[in-house]
Amino acid sequence: MTGRPVADELHIDFVGELHSLAPADVLTFGRQADLTVDEDNQYLHRLLGRFEHRSGVWWIVNTGSQIPLVVQDLTSRSQVTLAPGRDMALSFPNAAVQFSAGRQNYEIEVSTDIDEDLEPVSSDPDDLGDDGATISIADLPLTDDQKRLIVVLAESVLRSTSVEIELPTNKAAAHRLGWTITRFNRKLDNVCDRLTKVGVSGLRGAAGTLATDRRTSLVDHAVRSGLVTEADLHLLDD
């Protein structure tokens, strides 16, 4: 497989529990797995994911049915969201696998000796661009209106160093953009649906889910992933 890294060992650290995997090894993680994440959290899958070695490459497999995995490069803002049932090559030499179950958040650190310039690769053809690389959230193409909508919701975060998210009302945001509230709500639905399809959770309405929670999740994901940055604030002036 041309252009693929050859990695010998994969090193895994979960809150001080260390594992070093040889190419012949496979390690599962979840509520009841080789790596027990949290046996008391009933919202966590028994088997959420798996690390394995194939054709000279270490892969992470999302074996769950509902929980996406976020693979975050620890040396940059790059990240890839891995939807349930999907897998991808671990192309970041130092990364954190992040996921949530119920109200709990978890992180597994992984490291290996691989080519730092290698792009993330998914085995699912539907996730591949022209160059065969998975599109990260930060690289997801958006229309100008979709990006402006996210920026107007995230403005307070982008203009300050505070981690607290202060959201404008939909009516205020629509007025700021010069849109009707109907147009704003329609475009909000569209951008949430688009991000949901690439594995971002918390953006689709469900019983007991508040509209504010959905917009907060949208802003949180957009800012953390670099989908919108301070440099995009000029879109509000436009």
C-alpha cells in the first residue's frame, strides 16, 4: 500500500492505564472490553471501539451504534469525527480519541511512530474525497449562508477568550443577518443535518432535547474543530 506508514507499536494511555500493542494485537474499549472505560455508565456501549493493525497501518474502528468518536490531533487543531460503524487509519502520531456517553466525557490518548504528513484515511468510499482523504470537520465545505449562520451564533465565543457560550436568540440572530426568522430556522436545520451526517452528535432534535442545547452543541463543535474562527467574523460585516 503505497504512501501508508509502517508502524510497529501503538501506545495507549487511558487515565494512567497503559497498553503497548504489537501488530498482532487487537484492543477493544468500552464498558465491558479489554480496556474498561467506565463499567458503571449504562449509556456507554459494552464494546465501543477497537484498535487493530492491518497492512502496516494502525486503525481505529467505531463498533458502536450511537456514539461518534472524535480523533483529535494533539499537535494541531485537526480532528476527524468517526461515525458508528466506520473505521479510519490513525494518521496522527499523537492523538486523543474523545467520546461522550450520557453526561460523561472520556479521552484515550494514542501515539505511534508514523508519517506526520499522512492524511487521515477512511475505509468507507462514501467518506473519501478526490485524493482519498477523509474530510475533517474543519474542512467540511459550507455555503456562505451556512457559515454566516454559525458565525453569528458563535460570535460571543470568537470575540472573547471565555469558554462560556452566550447564544443570541434566533430572532436576534436572524435580524443581525437580515433574514426572516423562517429563513434562519430553515438554514439552521440544514446545517445541523449536514453536520449530523458526518458524525457530529447533539444536533438533531429528539424528545427532551431543547433547541438551545442543539445550538450550543453546534457552536461548541464549530469552534473546537476550527470550522469557524475569529477570521470569519468579517462575514457578519458583509
